[in-house]
Amino acid sequence: MRRLLVASIMMAFGLAALGLSIGADEKPKFKIKEVMKTCMKDGLCKKVADGKASADEKKTLAENFVALAANKPPKGSADSWKEKTGALVEASKAVVDGKEGAEAKLGKAANCMACHKEHKPS
């Protein structure tokens, strides 16, 4: 429980630091399908995790993951969705900030099967 609280707080600070906020009535900037195409299928996340991305590409990834976290999960628990997407937001924010080991953290957080198993509709 404490770990979830810490992750939630870090995610909130990450959103504030990126200058992005999602209000209760605001729609996410990107839909889940758009984020998956841009970040995963088109390879942006891998490029960032491999350390080959430009500063703008890193910011684009973080912005997309913030939008992903603001979406509602199509299936599965909201708590699990917040935990998994929060890890992506936190890791992508750390990459933008140039923190040591952030790329490896992003690679670990971007575990497709862990998320798809619980949240991707059949």
C-alpha cells in the first residue's frame, strides 16, 4: 500500500514537472490506440530506452505516456492501470530529466505483456 502511495505521489509530481495536468473533466490528449501506435508500434519507446532519441522525442514519449495514464483502462482494475501507466510516466520523465539509469527503468516499465494481459480487451 505504501509503495502505491509513493508511486501515486511521484506520478503527480511528474505531471506537474512536465507542465501537464489532466483535470477530472478533461479528455486525455491522446487515446490509448494512438499512444500504442506512436510509442510502441512505431518504436519511439524502444528508441528512447536504447538512448538513441533526441530531446524532442523524449518529451513526446513522456507526453504520450501522461495521456495514456489519463485514459481509463478498457479492462481490468483502475489501480493496476494507475500503477503500470504511472511507472511509464515516471520512467519517461526521468529520461527527460537525464537521470542516470532512466533508460533501463523505462525499458523495464514498458513491459507490453504485463499490461496487455490485464488491460487489453480480447
